Amino acid sequence: MALINYITQVQFDYGALSLLQQECERIGIKKPLVVTDMGIRNAGLLDKVLGQLKDGAAVPVYDQTPPNPNENAVRGAVAMFREAGCDGIVAVGGGSSIDLAKGVAVCGTHDGPLKSFALIEGGLSNITAKTAPVIAIPTTAGTGSEVGRGAILILDDGRKVGVLSPFIVPKVAICDPELTLGLPPLMTAATGMDAIAHCLETFMAPSFNPPADGIALDGLWRAWGHIERATKEPGDREARLNMMSASMQGALAFQKGLGCVHSLSHSLGGINPKLHHGTLNAIFLPAIIAFNESAESMVKDNKMARMAHAMGLQSGAEIGLAIKAMSKRLGLPAGLGELGVTTDLFPRIIKGALADHSHKTNPRVASEADYERMLQQSM
């Protein structure tokens, strides 16, 4: 049976940040912990957020979010959350800060290590309504974590896992494109390709969810049409607004599930946390789209042609080459080899991909041999 569920309130527009205190009061957060990273602090964005809160100067701030959030960071932020007697979390930043905040919302209100809440460990039923409320304020246009029901976190044992539950969906997302205007070009490009990957991959996922398909295609149209402008003209307000919308839409849609792009990028990102998730997704997309093209659900619903139409292409056969060309124009790496990935890592990457939750929602079941071919094609 199909489950179709949209439950997050989104405040979206230039100037939406001014609604932060109002939203805290609406959902009952009286003593928030702010979760962010040093880049956000150094860019002056943290000050803008604290300036919207009553007694903002006294609000505790955890600013040590790593690029790929891990269990150690969750422990550190949980200690601050509990010591300060906080009752909610304001996440400020990209997907890393928002995902870390979700981990804190769970671990700060439940007993047990982070591992016990991972989906692949049977942790879904361990997450309850006790979870602390989160307000998510994205400063990038990529992950869409501000409206997602999952957090991707690295365990102490090195596995990059999904913590998924309706209870960790942020109670409100404050999407203010103003906060993305200072994002550097390469980060704009990498996070933008992440949004494109979400829209493409969730549309390819075989589960029945027409509303999600429509949201994904519109998000793809917006992202594909505006990513170059946002990257090359950082102050283009229309492009920034459309990229932030595409990011949000990709995450609204991926309740359908994702696929092999993400099972591979999750696995490799766990092996080498320095690799950027959006960059990996951009590299993997062409090989996985080619692999998925012959899937029964793809053919039945004419999905290649529909994706091509949203991208302004003549046929589905052009999609892979168009993605490679776009990455080149944006200055992103052309393959895994440029990132220092070597073939001796393939067995570890494949093992992690086969165990990842996204592996199960790809339109074609991928074998070890299939994954090896995808990796070779992505080098």
C-alpha cells in the first residue's frame, strides 16, 4: 500500500528568518540549542539567527558540526543540550548541521547509543514522540534535510547510516534564500547537484506516489534551469530562490526512496568523510541512470523521456552526457579518480552499498557485479 504523507510546515521567502521567534513560540520551544558549524559562525550567519531570538546572546550554541556528522559530534551536542536544559533545537547550516540536530533530538531524549536508532539496525521503532522538536534553517540549497524524515550520520564503527522516523521531521523549516547568497561557487555547484540527484533518483524510485513524482519533476526543472546562474552569478536572487525550492522539493519527494546513487555515496562517504556528498552524487548519476533505464517501472511510466523533458533535452539518451557536461561547466570533478578514490576500495564500497537503506528502493536490484561496473564507469 502506498504511503503519501506531507507533514512539515515551511516558511519560504526572502526575509523568512524574521519568523524564527514566532515559530519557536508556536511549537513550544522555550530554551533552544543552536546546532551549526564554524563556517556559519565565521560567515556572520549565526549572529543573524541569534538576533532573531529572545535573549539570543544567552542561547547555547554547538558549532563543531563536521562536514559529515558523526556519533562523536552527536555525543558532544547532546551533552550541551542536556547540561543547558534545552527543550528544542534550532539547526542552522547545510545538511550536516540539520542531520546532526536530528541525531541530537533523538539521542538527547532517548536512552541508548546512536547505533540503536539506525534503520539498518532496526532502530525505527526505538524513536518515539519524546524526540525534541527541531526548527531547521538551511543555508545551502542541496540536501533538503529541513523537510526530510531522515538523518545520515557516521557511527563510531565507520558506517554511514540513516536514522529515519516521522518523529525527526523538523517541526518547521525556515527557508530564506537570503542566507545562501554568500555561498561560494563550488559549494553552490556541489549542493545544487545534490538537489538534482534527489529529484532524479526519487522520480526513478518505483513506489507509487504521483504527488512526489510531480514535485520531483518540478524541482528538477527549477534546479537544472538555475544551477549555472546561481553558481556563476552568486547574487542572482531568482536563481537562489529556485535552487532553494528545488532542494526542498527533492527532499519532500524522496519519501518515495532513493537508490543506488545514494547507496554508493553513503558508503563511500563513510569510508572517506572528506568527500562531499553532492559531488559524489553528481559523479555517480550517469552510470546509475544508464543502469536503471531498462527497469520495468522506468519503461512503463516513460520516465527517461519525462526527466529529459524537465531538463530541456530531446531524449532520455542525452541525460547522462548532459549531467557530465553540466558538472564540467560548474567546475566539479569528472570522476572518482580525481578525488583520489582507487579500485582497491571497491569491495568496501560495494559492501556498504548493499547494506544501505537506499539500495532497496532502486528500480532495479543491483548485484555486487552491477555495483562494480557502476564504480568503474564513475572513475
